[in-house]
Amino acid sequence: MTDKQPLLQVRNLTHHFKTNPPLVDLLLRRAPRFIKVLNGIDLHLERGETLGIVGESGCGKSTLARCLVGLYPPQGGEILFDNQNVSNKTRAEQRDYNRRVQMMFQDPYSSLNPRMSVGQVLHEALSVHKMRPEAEIQNRINELLDLVSLPRDAAGKLPHEFSGGQRQRIAIARALSVEPEVLIADELVSALDVSVQAQVVNLLLDLQKHLGLTILFVAHDLRLVRHVSHRVAVIYLGSIVEIGDSDNVFSSPVHPYSRALLNAAPSIDPDHKNSMPPLKGELPSPLNIPPGCAFHGRCPHATEICRQDKPLLKKREGHGEIACHHTESLMATLAEAGEQAPQD
Amino acid sequence: MRHYSSDPATGAEQTQNRTAATNPEIANPPALLEVRNLSMSFGLGQSGLLAIDKVSFAVKPGEILGLVGESGSGKSITLRSVLGLTRRYGRVNGEILWKNRDLNKLNNRDLQKIRGREIAMIFQEPMSSLNPLLSVGLQITENLRAHTGLGRAERRKKAIKLLDLVGIPSAAARLGDYPHQFSGGMRQRVMIAIALASEPELLLADEPTTALDVTIQQQILDLILALSREMGMSVIMVTHDLGVAAQTCDRIAVMYGGRLVEVGPVRNILRNPQHPYSIGLLRSVPENVPPRSELYSLPGIPPGLGNRPSGCCFAPRCPVATARCAVEKPDLFQSGEKVSLACFNPQNLLSGTPQ
């Protein structure tokens, strides 16, 4: 994997939302407060791979996805696409980037214009980016509908005539219409039922294989992320705490947060009980992120250094990159436990 | 007043033993709640839309029954119909036997005495099911005032005790707080505290953890399990997540198209499902499959309320459907010692694969 050229690179990305200050604060001229959603994200996407992003709600998964497609203007850090910085591109280059990196949204009921037929939706995407001459557009629409296994007469129908799963297929067709290289899937199948979810996931995997797509898969369903991803990043309060090969991270997570999070997914085997005690407490507010390691308040291994210094991501042998001060001792206990009771 | 000795936060270890304690083989108590041929249709007359169709099940004391199925399968309507909450939207037929009384025959006033006292309910969205204008203390004591004879000071004491029980730190100080001052998981705990105020014998939980993160979900499920064990309370838990059902329930009832398709002990249903729908549902969960392999997926989508097939609802999507399935609705029958099934062509696909 290392010899591949990263297609998309994110360096030290930060994003803070300004709050609407209460009147009292305005009158007293207090400094504005910021919701610190992303606090220095570093990651890269290699061509053709799927990177899964997991974390609790409010940890910045969706904000990261939206920053990548330019829905939020960049604040700190940089996004490199094909080794070129996205933010200082000309408008024409920006438009090209927007075409090559496409996003698909969570809610299939609000992400399609209810008054545009499926044909119009696809037509708009094709003509805005001048993908095909006008005469060929109808053919291309049929091709796209075939690609996502929708009937061809779907082009004349309005979104409300489709079920949730079919709408997500339309969203996928819309994203694919401009022949992108990167797909950002923000909770693409979270709103769907299990049996329909499997259909859409199969479609996505199939399309990736045939079109060589690079996918950023944001989801809170851990089983699903494990299934579709090559690599996985675990985010806590806007920072990556662990990133590495999907198998590695899921089967032997090292960071205390990833261990708690990845173990919390209930297994469908009634006798496979979760061995980890449940995580205490809840996600702190991103308005005032704890100093040092953001996780120290909930971490069973926290010591003095965790309260003061923010740990940085470091590559570990046999694991991915981990941001924890106690990685060595945790890895040692993991290895010990592994020897005593070999898992799986 | 009952005494709660254990810390709900440590419910994880206790839950290991609970199956033994409530094993129906050891003790075979009569059912606490028995639902017979419960049907509910929205609207009246010919144009009524049948939401649930002849659902029958029983809950034993101390048992946790999981109602699983996809959206629109009638899980929530079943739950709400038990408490008479769907009456105003249409017609409810069948028997709901609770302590030798048929809840479906009771008028609203008599039902009110049972609702919230003997049978309590928690809802999916803690955001919208708490009153945003009332402090949580008031919302808990309101329930206590309606269902117990406690005085004002005692009610307050009990409310603090309840908040403590569900694991809300510094309970006394938070009594005056409003719902928006709590996080999602904490709000769900408040909901549970309200439901538990009258020490119900049966708790109806409608997707209690669906809106929550997995880490919080585990805390809430452990809490429900521990409380059920402590208080000997039965639970009917509606969920679409088979993992949640597997980890918490004693028995599982699978619903599809408004009917029960398979009912049995959790291990029987999850290890050796026989109904093609249960099999499909289980196989489409991405667990124990090689990463990035094709997931098993049922063709088609669940039927809408208005266009359910005249035969077996699952027939159009079923891989083993026959001509009979298209015209006749299969009824639940006892297929094994503890499992009932509604299918003309039961399958035995997973029996050879030990898991």
C-alpha cells in the first residue's frame, strides 16, 4: 500500500464554528466562543481504496466529509488532491475538483429536489459539467440508471415515487454521472433497513471494483464500516486517535477509545458478550475540549501527562498510527492477553 | 418500597446469570401478558389499512421479549396497541390479557390506571418525548403523584432515588434542570426513570437506543437489563438491530408485513432461523462474513401498508415461495419445542454450520 501515490491528502485540517453569542455576551463584549469540530486531522486516501471513518455523533465525521468536498470553506490546514492544494486553485480548477470529488448524503428524503424528476436531476449534473454533448445525454442517463440497477422509466419519475433504497441509488447515479474519482459517502445507508442496506452496499462495492473509485465511507454502524473499508480512522472530538488497516484496527484496537468504541457494537451472537466494561460518561462538549488528550476524562489509563500534552499520531509496528501516551504499555498488555487467550 | 442494591452501571456481569434465573424450563410461570389475535387497522370500514394482522404472543414474568423487524413491519403499532394508544387512529381487535382482564375491552379511564403504573413505556426519541417546558423533577413526580399515594416530600425523595438509580450523577441538583440541559443518553435515562417511577411489572421499550451512539447504547441496555433483573420486571423491546436483540432478549419475535413470522428463544432464532425472512435478515448483517465480499440481500423492498399481497406478505421477495404462498396467508404454528413459525416452506439452512 505504501508505494501507492495518495490521491487525496489532508494535513492538519481544523474547522471551528462560531456560536451565535447570547445577548449578554454581546453587551459585555465577551470574546466569541467556538465549537471546535475538527482539531488537526491528518489522513490520506489512496487511489481505489475505501477509508472508513467512525466515531460518536458530534465527533466531526460529517464536518470532515463536508470540508473535503468544499461545502465548508477551508479554515486551517490544507487539502491536497493529486499533490495540488485545493484551496488556492482558480475557479476553473476548483470546478474540476468539485467534479472529481463527489458527495452522497445521509437522508435520501431531503437530498433530492422533490420537484425535479430523476432524469432532470441527472441531466443537470451532466450538462453543468459538460460531460456529454446534449444529444448523448439521454443515452448516458439510461446508462447511469442501468449502472445503479434502476428501471429506465425511472427517469421520468419524481423522487417521492421511490423508496429510500431506490433514492440512495439515484443519489449514487447523480454522483457517478460526472465520472468522479473520489466518492464521499456520509452515512449513505444509515437510514435504510438492513435488507435494503445490503443491496446498496453491494452496489457500492461492485461499482468501486469496476470503476476504480476511491471512497471515504463515513458511518456509525461499525459492522458495516468493517465490512466495506480497507482502512479505518477512529475520530474522537475532531482528532484521529487511531488509523490503520481495517482488519487490524477492528481485531486488535490499541487506543483505549477505539477499544471501547469498537467493542460496544452488539454482536448478533447471543453468547458473544462484550468483554470490555462500557465506557463511562459521555462525549464532552466541543465548545470546551479538555486540554491534553481529549479522551483523558473517560479513559481508564489516564495519567498526569494525558491532562497536559496532546498525544500525536505515531506509527506502531504491527498496528496503524495511534495517538496515545500509553501506547507501549497498552500494546504490551494486549500482547499478553493475546498469548493467554488467543482470540478468534 | 423496594430496595435497589446493585449499581446499574455494573450490570454487565450480572446479566450473565440472568438467563439461568429466568429460564422457562426451570420455572414455568403463567404468562404475565398474553396477546391473542391482535389486529389494528388505521381508518374504519373497507378503506381501513391493516397495520398489524392477528399478532399473538405472550410475555412471562421477568422475561425480555424482542420484537424485531424492518420499518413498517408493525412493531411499534403492536406495542402501542397493547396500551390502547392506537385506538383513536382506527380499530383494534383481539384480546390483550393482563391479570385476567382484557385491556382491549377496558375504557380509557380504567386503562389509565394500568398505563404508566403496571405497564410503562419508553419511546425512541428522548428529545421529543419529554416536555421541554417542565423540569425533569416535575415530570418524574407527576407520574408518582398520579400513581402512588406519596406526599410531596416523599415524591421528591423518590425522584432523586430514581435519577440515582438510572445513573444520573448528582441527582438532587439536577432535579430542577430542563430536558435541554441533558444529553441524549441522559434524556433516555430520565425517560427510564419516569417509566420506573411506579415500579411497573412490564416495560414497553420502543427502540430505546436507536437514537443513541453505540457507547451510550451499551450503557442504556445494561441499565435496562440490570433493572429488569433487580425488579423482576418484564420487558418488550422493539428494535430493528439484531445485535441489540441478541445481547438483551430472552426470546425474539420477528415481524414482517404486520404479522409475526417466527417466535422463539433468542438462540434458536439467531442460530437456526427457519423462516426465509429471518434467514435473509440475519444473513444481510455484515458480521462473520469476509470483508468486502458481497452481502446476502433480499430482493425487493418491504410492502407498503396499502399494497400488501393477499397471500404471504413475504412471498414476492421469498426465494422459496410456491403457488400456495401467493394466495394463502400462513398462520403461526408450533414448529419445534419452543419455536413457532408462520411459513409453508420452512428452511433449515444454517443447521449444519455451528457458530
